[in-house]
Amino acid sequence: MKKLLRFIVAIVMFATAQAATAQVKMAPNYFRADPAVYKYRMAKVIDWKNSEDEELTQYIYDEKGCLIKEEYGSSDNPGTSFYNYKYNSQGYMILKEEEELNADQTSLIISAKHVYTRNEYGYVTEYTRATHHGTEPEEEMLTEDVKMSFVYDAQMRLIRVDIRQFDYPLNKLEENVGRICKVTYDDAGRVICVSQEYPDGELVWKEDFKYDEKGRRTSIEKVPGPNYTAQNKGIWTWHYDNEGDIDKQSSSNGFGKEFEYDKSKLASETFMVLEATEAEWVLQGPLNCTLFKGLPMEKYFVHAPMGETTDESEITYEPTGTPGNIGDAPTVGKSLQAHLDGNKLTVDLPAALIGKTLQVFNTTGACMSSFVVNGLQATFNIDNFTPGIYVVSIGNQTVKFIKR
């Protein structure tokens, strides 16, 4: 009996130790071109090229690869509007300020401020937005007009966001939650529906997702609620060519896009800035939170896009510029090796890396797995990973593998 009791106690202690050492995966970082993950990063985008409406956007990064400024303007008069970003000690964006010329075009003012509170793993827990609400042209006071609280499940998947917005009749922020965003997933962990509802359950709008047999997004259907008439129902679809790139995006409203790619650059090695943020994904819907010209933020394409032909837009990339990136790491594929057998990934590593944290990143830079290795080989299951390219990183070494 005593032996049995000691055995049970040992099992409980082992399970407790395992739980204590388990690590929550870090949040994806959509605004840092981490040189440990990316070879290239967006440097410049030109819209409506060679027309009188040509526009230029330039992206500026710090030494860690964090995007710190976006400059907008016409090609003849660049830098008339700006997005400025600030980061916490972990390299996650916590402040976005919109800066533009004032009414008489003589000085720059902050026209909007977006503040993100994040937990120790980088996930947004609270978001506040402040914008101008005054009617005078010279009004520079910012008024808080959106406040959101984010809720995650045990797998750190976003499942609910409580939203309070500005109540114009009362001229103040709502005291109680006015809308609720809900996110649902399929058995493979993919988003299948994002919806906004009123507290009584009435639908404001929803977006339904569909995927192909390779796990790639093929369509989003936007469905407005019974009293939400500002936007009609619509369907957006993405078509893939034989190389796995999205060659066309179509929509039920008749507008479409066609893309060209730089076949010398992989999407997994190329950092692209989101056209919106995590908060705007919730507030406005995933259709508004995309990469270049509506390409999915999950990077369901193989190569780096270099242009969109229907409005003559193009991207210019630059190297991330540090010796620690994927292409320049001298020991990639030599000391660190990854072997995939079905859904079981085995990583062989040199003794110098024992005791360090091994991380696996997907093409968006999201950390899919993270743990401390205690031997010359680490084996773990990746059955919850969607098909695609991944990067294993530990110490100063990286190696890629493909889940098919």
C-alpha cells in the first residue's frame, strides 16, 4: 500500500512539474521583421504607378526589425501623413499614432492614437482608440471613442472581444458593452466565422470562411445583420495557380485583383506589413485586415508578391540586413537538422544548444511551439499545424521544414 501511495505521489509530482514547465506559445508579431525569421522586408509600395494619382508609402524599421514609421503621400509630395509605432521590451507593438497635416497645411498633428495592452506572451488584452471629435478645423484634442477587452481560450485562440464605442447622443464612451465580437474555429484550428453581435444576440454582421483541401482560404462571405444596411452581402474569393500563389482575387461586387510574384523570394522569408491591426480585425472584420492589396494575412501563397496589375501597384523589398537571418546563418542545415515523419518532427542539435529554448515559427512570424530542450534530440507532434513552411529557431541557428 505504501509503495502504491509513493507511486501515485510520484506521478502527481511529475505531472505537476510537467505543467509547471509547459510554456504558452508567444503571440504572432505582425509589425516586426525579425531577422531570425525573415530575409527580406517591405521597404516601399507604389500605388497607381505612372498616373497622376501615383501614391508612395515607405516603411522604416529600427535595428531590431520593428516597424517604427510608415510615410504616406503622393510621389510628388511624399511624407504628408505618417503612422508612428512604439514597442514594449518584447518587441510587440503597443502604440500606433496617426500623424497628418493640420487644416491649413502648416504643421503636423496627431489625428488618432491606438493603445495596446499585452500580456507577458504578447497577446492583446485591451485596446483603446482616441480620435478627433471636435467640429472646429483646428481641433487637436483626442477623445477616447473605442475600448475593447480580449478573451482567449486555453490554446490562446481569440474567442471573444467586448466592445464599447462612442455614444454620440450622450457624447461619451458607452458605459456598458455595446457589441460583442465572437470567433469560432473548425477542428483543424482554422477560423471559420467572425461575427459582431449586440448584447441581446442580434447579429450586426458576420464573415464566414471556407478553405480548400490544402487548408488555404478560398473565400469569405460577408453577411450583414437584419438592421445593418451600411454594407450589402458579398463574397470574396481567392484563386491559386499551379505554383501555390494567389493569382486572382474576385468579389461579388465586380471588383477583382490580379497579382505578380517575385519567384526568387519565398513568402515565408519575406516580411509584409498588415494593412490594419489586430484591433481593426475585430472592429471592422478580417476582410479589412490583410496584406498587400487584399492578400490574406495568413500568407496562403508561396512567393513574395511584387505587384498588383489592375491598379498598377508594386512592392519593393530590402534585406533585413543582419547576419542572423535565415539565408546568412552559417550553420543552417549543418549543425541543426529537422526531420519530419508524418506529424512527428524530430530536431537534432549540437550539445552547445542544450538548455536553450527551441521555437517553431509559421510564415506570419507566429510562434507555434516553444520549449526548453534537454538533450541532443527533441521530438514533438505537429498534427495541429496547418500545411506550410515553418522555421525552427534555437540559439543563433535556424532550419526550415515543410508540412504538406
